[in-house]
Amino acid sequence: MLSRTADHLFWMSRYTERAENTARMLSVSYETSLLPQSADVAQESWLGLLSISELIPAYTARHGEVTREGVLEFMVRDGDNPSSILSC
């Protein structure tokens, strides 16, 4: 019983940490996107975030073009994305 509880606590903490790290990456990318820059540079920033998470194929299959709103939706509230904050 104690071993099972410890195992569940371990995995709960791991998913919480994963959600926190995803939120931090999104926060940095969002704040960077507010700086004056061209649309191509902004899109490359969001594409880099998807690349770090290895989610480019999953994102493009659902949303097509990489946009700030699309990436935020996909990484925060998409229940079908196992790496989203909601799923974690």
C-alpha cells in the first residue's frame, strides 16, 4: 500500500513539474512575442517552442499554420495533446 502511494505521488509530482515547465516556456515565448519583430521571426519563435516539445507534426495536423493563438491553445487547453498543461 505504501509503495503504491509513493508511486502515485511520484508520478503526480512529475506531471505537475512538466506542466510548470510548459507554462514557463509559454510565458517566455509570449513575452518575447510582444517585442517589436517581424511576423516571420515571431512565427519561428513559436515553431521553436513546438520543436523543443517535439510536437510539430501533431500541431500541424490539427491547426496547420503556426500562430501564437494556435500554439497557446494547443499547449494549454488541448485535451488531445498529451503534453498540454490540461493533460498534465
